[in-house]
Amino acid sequence: MINVTKTYLPPLDEYMRYLEGVWARNHVTNFGPLVLELETRLKEYLGVKHLFYVSNGTIALQIAVKALDLKGEVITTPFSYVATTSSIVWEGCHPVFVDIDPHTLCIDPGLLEDAITPSTSAILPTHVYGYPCDVKKIQEIAARHNIKVIYDAAHAFGVRYKNVPLVNFGDISTLSFHATKLFHTVEGGAVVTNNDELAERIGYLMNFGHKSESEFSGVGINGKNSELHAAMGLCILPRIPELIARRKEICDLYDLCLSNANLVKPYANQFTDFNYAYYPVIFPSENVLLRVINALKAQQIFPRRYFYPSLNMLNYINPWQNMPIAEDISRRILCLPLSNYLTNDEVLQISRIALESLAA
């Protein structure tokens, strides 16, 4: 069976060495030494001033919304994982969708200003599949209207734009370290900012609001992560360059095999150092996509309709907001299997089945 992804696991003996230290210290949570080490090393790798390692990417988004004290409307993308929208709703704000650019699949900055109202407090775009949003235009618009920017960078670990790690843009960026991600800690995420005042607030928010053992800055939540999870991250982080290199090889092979097919891929501009976290392809129609999915599943190969449906169609979004491009793309896009365990022969097999289905 070939799934859309397969969690990369480091050598067990290396992970066990970290666990032996955890057992010796009997310190498993509450900002243990491995959590602090991972935060330091991630800040160095990502070139950011402040990074808070939290329990998952959804909590990271919720903390970001709370840290900026957002109210009213938050402009966001309809083409992302459901957590992007649900975090806005969970924190008592109203998501206002802006359609996507059909080439990058990220939020279309040309449509942003028409969506801004006196109730708008922030823009929350997603770097879809790791492809960068137009960070320059978005920042110009946000500054002009005095609103905040949070980037959902769950897919963008290791991506650089004009040689700057992508998580440096916006007031806050959030990351997911779920087991399906390029860099993972089994479960986990991070809140990233270069703003000292925001960093102080985030530190309180993720730890129940504690300023000291008996003093609180205000309401907070338990967003902490454990030594066991941090140990996994410390094993995987040094391997990221080789993991990206192998994934690029797989993507290049897919490109070669599918070069004559009537398929479209999202566009990454020339200034992007990409991470090859996903291999999305856009089919000519939903019927063709379904035909390919069924043919692959018949051979125990499981791609994923990622993302489907378009988030403006969620049953808790009111009023209805029509997003024609996102709705269309979401019906026709498919992520083919991609992991560091995928072999060249498996890529050839998947490509052959897809091509045969396209020709049927």
C-alpha cells in the first residue's frame, strides 16, 4: 500500500539516546532542556528572533490570533486546510474569504483591498504547498490599512524567498510539525515572530498566562509540548537538507514522467528556494481526477484531494461567499504520493497508472 505520504522516522538508536537522557532527568514537559534546545536550533535554522514550540499547528494559529487581539473580520484564503478557517472562527472572529491566484493557488493580493472594511483586523493567508504568497504586496496593503498579517506557513518549513526564510514575513507566522510534514515532531507546531512585544505576549498565552508561579498576565492556554516530541525534532532537523534533496529527485521524476500529460502544476517564482513538501497536479476536470483516483486506489495507491472542498463551502460559514477559482481548483487538484520512502519504481508505477487513466 502506498499512501499520499509516509512519516519519516530517524534511526531508532539515535532517538533512544535522547530518551535515555529524558529518563535520567525525569523531566518530560514544562520547558525541558530538549524543548529549549529545539527552539534555539529552529530559530537558527529559520533565521528568526522568536520561536515558540507548541503542541500543534492549530494551537499556533489560535495563539497568533489571540496575541494580536484580533476582532471582527479576518480576511483569509478559501484554499487551505480547514484549521486555517476554524482557528479564526474558534477565536470569535469572522472569516472573510478572498479568492486565490490560479497560478500560485495562494490568496490573490489584487482582490484584497475590495474585501477590507472598517471591521477588518487582519489578513491570514496560507503559503499553499509551500509556494510563497505575494508577501510584498500583502504587506503594502496591510500597512496602508493598518491591519495585521498572520501567515499560515504549515507547508513552508525551509522555504526561502529572495534568500530570506519565508517565516520572517508578516507580524506572525505559524508552523505545523505534524507527522505528515517535511519536518515533524510527531505532533507539534510553532509560533514565529520578530516582534519583541508580541513574543512576550505569546510566551504568556501558551503557558496558561503565567508570569510567575502565582501571577498571571491574563487568560492563557496550555500550548506547551513535551521532551519526547522535541527529541524527534532534534533527530530530524539535521537531516532536512538531504530529505529535501531526495524529495526534489522524486518531484523531478514525476515531472519527467508526466511531462506530456494535460496537467497543470502550481507556479513557484524564480526567487523561491522550495522544499518539495507536496506534489500537487491539477486535472482538466473533476471526472478525470476521479478516474485517476479510482485507478490508483485499485492498486492500493492512495493520493489525496488536498484541499477539498473549498473552505467557503463549510457549513458553519455564514453568509455564503462565492469563490469561483478556489471552488474550481479544489475539485480538480490532487496530491500524488510523496515521501522520502517512495522509490523511483513506485513513482514510475503511479505515473503509468495516471497516464493510462488520462488516456482512457
